Amino acid sequence: MNNKFFKTISVTLVLILFLIPTQNVFASIHDNNINSILILTPYNKTSFDESLLSTLKSYISSNLPNSVFFEDSISYALNESVDLKDFDLIICLDSNRLQCIENNYSNLFNDTPVIIGLTEEKKFNLPENFGGYYMNYDFAKYMDFLLKIHPNLKKVNLLIGSNFKSSTIFKSINSYISKNPKDIKFNFITTGEEDKITPLLCEKDTITIVYDSLLSNNWGKYLTSGSSYSTIRAISRKTTNEVYGGYREFITRFNIGGYNYDATVLAKAISDTAVSIINNTLSIKDVGYRNVSFDKEFIINTYMNDRYNLPTDLPDTSYIKIGAGETLIESSDSNKRNIIFSAIIIFSMFILFIYVHNKIRLRDKEKLDLMKNNFIANLSHELRNPLNIIISTIQLFDLYLKQNKIVLKDPNINNKFEYLKNNSNRLLKLVNNVIDITKIDAGFFSISKDNYDIVSVVENLTLSTVPYAEYKDITLIFDTNIEELYCLFDKDNIERVILNLLSNALKFTPANGNIFVTLTYNHKDLSISVRDTGVGIPKEKQKFIFDRFSQLDTDKYSKGQGSGIGLALIKSVIELHNGHIEVNSSPGVGSEFIVVLPIYKVKSLTEQNESSSDSIQKTNLEYSDIF
């Protein structure tokens, strides 16, 4: 064998080692009905990288539902070899990996289009089949803006995560610090201890810029990982000094504002190009390499502006009102008509559903069974599909609102739009539950088990519930006696069980109450406990709560009663897993639901690929009848 052969083998092995998998994917990229997309991300992702990735997948999935994402790297499932040339598209979000695939493109990827999405401008000669976008983070411009507001500024606290120093944002910050034209002291804060962070936040002539998610753990001693919303809320409550967001995700109603560096803008540009390329309406050669810019570079919360008596003579290009009760954009009459028309359609469909449902309940059992079968076949097409179209339209409208592409003249329209969105999700949840409970009764419902880490699944769902709990001033606590447990179960349906129990706990727990989620493993069974300090359930009614269409008589702390289907459905799902559910409750004390699942060990463990957008959508859908 000659040197050329050894060289080819070496290059291939180097690339495979460079793309070590972080997520195993078992969908076949040879399926002609599936769009296989390889997404290459940084090894150490920051919260900005995570936001960019989840938003990008959400946008693409909404337009290309049959897409399968191979995140970070190429997976070799068991002994099955994956041909690198069979990918429909490559999306590269990291300059280091871009260099790698650029050097080895012809050997490994054939003619696969490559879309670039970088958070810095990389200078290079654009190869054939490469094109994309970049954004630049200009910390010097950010500081110029902040110094206009705080001319006596002496210190800047920068709250960062463990992976932040590898980001392009850090490079821009470090470049400014090295020059430091104003002789300002910069503190990089990475510790999670409250007693160390709080004094730094409260120093005179000091501001804080938040770049990563940190929040109080309810015991008040430590600051731990959490959502951007919770982080800003926790930090702002610990100081009277001004708090800013490092980029768009960290700009909330609890801080003054910040740099409008938005991952969704880059994600939208990449996803639009990806959809067009896969649909053969655009060639990658026509894309080029372009900068993604923002109409408004900085955002100021007008409520905070008034509170801190900030200057009002900022340039229009750097000032956007996001105060409570205000609207960023104006609306056309046509958009109002579309909202009203969608509301009428949804209401009519709901009335139709109630009518059909009541007619079914009036029939005898033999006719009821027959109608259930027809109900399953027809309801999905007649109700769910049109409803999904309406919800997709609402999501698109919401996106246009956030991107300032639509104008709303009447501030009340914004509130009505939120009512429309919430009630659409409530109706979809109701339709899905009725369809599934009917499938169970007819014997058509089945579960699909695979290997997952059930501890991680329950913990992630609990964390996704934190913003809803905080909105109602409820403390949510998660605890487990095991850090990891892989076993066989239907992930989607177990998620549905946990979300339903958390939703009920949120509904019936008053402000300043507590919800405890506890996992206990005894080497045979796993117990998942959801305990609250809510209104409780009377003893005589506890035996009926898992029956079809049963409801409690109290809605003291809940805005909606629900359909009475949820607990009946999750009981059936748990029994299909050979498990059972128990309830312990006392009026005025609270309720505890305990799910007991047998744990089946498996020989080979396979970590499954999951869409963040799917998890977010399921959470929003389940909690749609709370707010």
C-alpha cells in the first residue's frame, strides 16, 4: 500500500475523532422521506449557543417536519456504519469545525451543501457549496452606550458560565479590557456562592451584565443553574444597582435592558436558507457569506428607565420601549381581522367538539363503542389538523411580532392575542386527550419504549416548570437519591404523566406554597413523587379522581377546571408500563401523587436525540389552562 492510501485513512480517522458524538441518533439517513441534517456546534456550548441551536431546530422542524438532526457529530449506532455523503445538509455553527470540514470536504462529504452560521466574522475564501451568515458582537460599542447612561462608572460585573471563555463574545470583551480606555475595573464572576456575589453587585458606581443563567436555589445560600428569566429576577433582587443583559435572551422586565444581540435572528436566516435548499428553491452557491444585522442595537426597558432616572436623549437607533403594557409595533386592520376570524373558528370548533362529545355520552354502550372507532378516525382530521394550522399561524404571527414585522396600533390587541394563543393550546390539549383516551378504550393506543435516562427526563421537566411556578410565587424543589438511571420506557408518554401532575399541583397550590418532586430508586422500582401544599382532596372523592370526566368541585386557586380526562389518561399510561399510581391527600394540607414504575435493565444503552423545541411546546401546551 502506498503513502496516498495511508494519508486518506489518517484524514478520515482524524475527522471522526474530531466529531466525537454527544448524542446518538438511530434514525436512518438513507430514508428518502427524511431530511438528514448534520449540525456541528462548539465542543463547549454557552447559553447563547444553546439558544441558537434550539431555535434553529424549532424553525426548521416547523417547515420540514420530517427532519432528523445529527447534533454535534456523526453517530455510529452499534455496528451500523453511517455514510457521511448521505447527509442532505450540513450546518456549521463553529469556526474550528468549519476549518476541519473545509479541509476534508471533498474526501468525506461529496457535494453536500454547507450553511455557515458563526458568531464572528471569519475571513476565508468561500469554497463551492459553502454559504451562510455571521454576527459580530461589539462590546466596545456596548460600553460606549453604557457610559452615556453611567458617566461615573467605575466597575462592571460580568456574570459568566463555565464555557463562556471559549465564546466569541468573551473575545470581544477581552479585547476591550486589554485597551480599557476608561480605566474601568471588570469582575468576571463564575462562583455560585451568594455571600461572594452579592457584595460585588452592591458596590458603588457598579453595574452588572449577565451572560449566563444563575438563580437562587430557594434556600438562599447558593446561585445555581436556571433559566435566563429566573437569573435576572434573582440578581435584580440582590442589588439596587443597575443590571443589564449581555444579549437578547437576558433582557427581561426585571433589568434595564441591554445589547440586542439575538440568537433568533441568526437562527431565522439559517433556517430560511436550509428550508429553501432542501426544497430545491435555492442553490447554496447563490447564498454568499453575509452579515446579519439588527435594526435596533440596544433595548431599554422604559419602566426601569423611569425607576433609575436614566437619560432620555439616547439615539433612536438604540432605544426600544419594552415597558409593561406597552407595545413595540402597530397593527393593520387586516391583522385584527385575522385574529378575530381565527378566534371565531377556534370557538366554533370547540362548540362542535362539545356537541359531538355530548351526543356520544347519550348512546348505549354498543353504539358508543362503534362511535368511538369512528371518532378516532375522523376527529384527528376534522379537529386537530385545522387546529394545528391555526396554531402554526399564531406562532408565525408571534414571531413577526417579536421581529417588529407587524404593527399593532391598539395595545389591547396584544392581550387578546395572548388569550387566543392560550385558548388554542387549551383546545389542542383537550382534543389530544380525548383522542388518546378513546384510543385506550378501543384498544388502539400503544406505547413505544426505548432506553432513556429517566432521572434526566424528570429533572428537565421540573426545571422547565420553574418559570410557571415563579409566576404564581410557588417554590418548586427537585430531589433524587440517584443521579442517573437508564431504563426502558415511552419517553413522550412519561413526560406527559409528569407534566400533568405538575400542572395539577400548580393549579391547586396557592401563592407562597411549595411543590416537591422526588425520585426514589430501590434497585427494583422507581417512585416519582409530586407533592404540593395545595387545597387537598376530600377523602370521599379520592377514589373517583382517576375516573373518566371526573372533576373536583373546587377551583379556588385555578382559573380552569379542565376536562377531567388528564388523570384517567395518565393512569392508563402508567398501567401500560406495568406500573401504578397512588394518591395521598388531606384538605387544607396538600396532595401527593406517587408514580411507581418497574425498572427493566437493558444490555445496551443508547442516548436518544431530542428536540428542545418539542419539550418547550409540550410544557406550554400542558400549562395552557393555568395562566
